[in-house]
Amino acid sequence: MKIRFLVFLTAILMLSCKGKSQETTLSQVDSLKTVRSVTQEAVEQKSEVKIETTEILCDSVYKDKGYKITLTKFDLDNVGDETRSNSIFSLYKFVEGKYSLIYKDSIFFQFQEVKFEDFNNDKVKDILIQNYSSARSNLFYYLYTVDTKNDKLKKIDGFERIPNPTFLSKYKIIEGSAVAGKDWTKFYEIKGDSIHDFGVVIYDNHLENSNYERNYKKAINKLMKNKKTTP
């Protein structure tokens, strides 16, 4: 009698353990399905991110080079924080029936303005992409010098901090002029892949007795003398 009771009890315990094992297995499978569902939902949400893309064919600027610029704005909400990238700038070259990427950079820009001007005096127009505009409408740009022989771009570090930049081809220097509480003008040059600030500042109070023009000429003459004596 005792033996039958022990056998019966053992059978009940085995069935109980088996049931728990199946329950645990089912729980793990359900959990895995949930993770996949959440992951898939995240992928679907990510695919709905809105972007703006601008394409510029550069045939009229760089003849027979097959260049194309694209500006892809991936963060449409960031319209004023220039410290965070909101776009991708890419340069492509048309080769063997398709466009191949030759340069890419993460940038911030407010307006899709692109200009082509020579800023390193090599007679090849460089690429300027507007970075942002200050409260007083001072315009700032990224500068990429263009090497059409080797199909290369070089970003000039620090150029984006020069307000309203202009290249003075006669003197081979860059002028930056800012509209501020007191308007000012400064001078720069490209050295390697960065900007060199000459440290000369001319202020303009826009009064009749302003010495701006005289100080401007004096500054230019001094810079030219220093450039001649600097190896």
C-alpha cells in the first residue's frame, strides 16, 4: 500500500514539473515575440523620418567634370542651433553611367544657399555653403576648396566663423565684415586646411569724421609688407 502511494505521489510531482517547464518555455517565446515587435515598430517609425534633399548639377561651373551636389536635411526641427549638424553635404562625380560619391560632410545650414567663388586664387571656383545668419543678417559659410585635377575637396576649418566673407584677389587675402553694435572689418588667409587671422581690426562708426577708409588702407599696406617679408 505504501509502495503504491509513493508511486502515485511521484507521478503527480513529475507531471507538475513538466507543466512548469512548458509554461516557462512558452513565456520565453512570448517575450521574444514582443522584442521583435518593438524592434520592428522602431524600424517602421525610423523609416517615416522626413528629409529634404536639394540637388545641384555643376556642369556650368566645372565643365566636363560631371559634378553633382546634394544637400540632405535630416533634422527639420533644428533651424537655429548651428552647433548641431542637421544636414549632409555630398559631392558626386558622374562616371561610367552612374554618380559616385567623392566627398561627404555633416553640416548645419539654415537656407539652401550654395555659391561658387575662388577663395584660394587658383582660378578654380570653390564651394561655399551658407552655415547660418546672425540676428543682424551677418552671413556665415562653410568653404570647400576644389581640386578638379584630382577630384578632391578640402574643408577649410574656421572659415565658418568669418562674417560676410569676400576674397580680395588683388591682395590674395580674405576680408570679413560684421554688422554689429560697432561695425568692424578683419582680414584672413588660408594656410593649409585652416584659416589664419591676421589680428587686425578696423572699426567703422559711420560718422562724417570716420577714419575707416584711411585705417583700411593703412591696414592693407601693412599686411602686404608683412607678407613680403614673411617666408
